[in-house]
Amino acid sequence: MQKKVALVLAYLMLAPLAIAQDADRQQIEALIEAFNRTEEETDMEAQAKLMTEDRIWVSGAGRRSDQAQNMKIQQAGMHRNQQRFPTTQAFHEVRDPIIRLYGDDAAVASFYWYRNWIRGAEEEGPNVSQRLIQSLFLVKRDGQWKIAYSHSSPFHPDQQ
């Protein structure tokens, strides 16, 4: 009888934690999808709202720790590409996300990021495909998950 009571008590204590973690995972998955969508739509203003003000960005191009300047640079590059290739369409896809929660307010997410730009018929140049492994460190601030650190690395699908 005591074992049954202990099991019921353990379940009652752990169930809220499992529910909270599931809700956090769902929020993080939605954040990743919003990150993908804002990148696809070249909306860095909206994307900046998904990140902390002190976010650090790392890629093969280097490291940027001034979040506001980083977003301006990204938006300028995207604006230039839109002017140069006005009918190019972007199609980005998140694959195989892995999310690890660390306590109530920290998480790491990693996913394969397939990014494709299909040129319009009148545009010169090849279509572009980019394959990345994207890693995000996320923090929960004021009840909302935000990206505090991001890292992108290229990969080749045949080398997984």
C-alpha cells in the first residue's frame, strides 16, 4: 500500500513538470518556425523580436555580438538581393529539430536547415541551395522564449 501511495505522489509531483516541459517544447518549436518564416520572408525586424537584445550570432563569416547592428547588416544584404533578384522565391525548411531543456529558463535547439532560392524566369544566375546545421541557445524571459545565441555551419547531406 505504501508503494502505491508513493507512486501516486511521485506521479502527482512529476506530472506538472512534464506538462510544463511539453508546453516549453511547443513554444520553442513555434519560435523555430517563426525564425524560419521571417528568414524566408526577409523580415529582420520581425526576426529581431524573436531574439534577446544581446544575442550573439556565429557563422563561417565570423561572430557578431552587436545584435542591433547585426540585424541591420542582414536586412541590408537581403534588401540588396531583393533589388537584384526581385522575382526570386525563397523556400526554407527546418528538418529534424532536437530540443533540450535545461531547467525552467534555458534550452538548446539544433536542426538541419535547408534553404533554397529559386530564380525568376527573367533573372540571370543559378538557383541557390544552402544546407546548414543551425544551433540556438534559448532563454526564457518574462515567460517568452528568445534566441540568445545562434550558430550556423554548412554541411553536406551525404556526409551525415
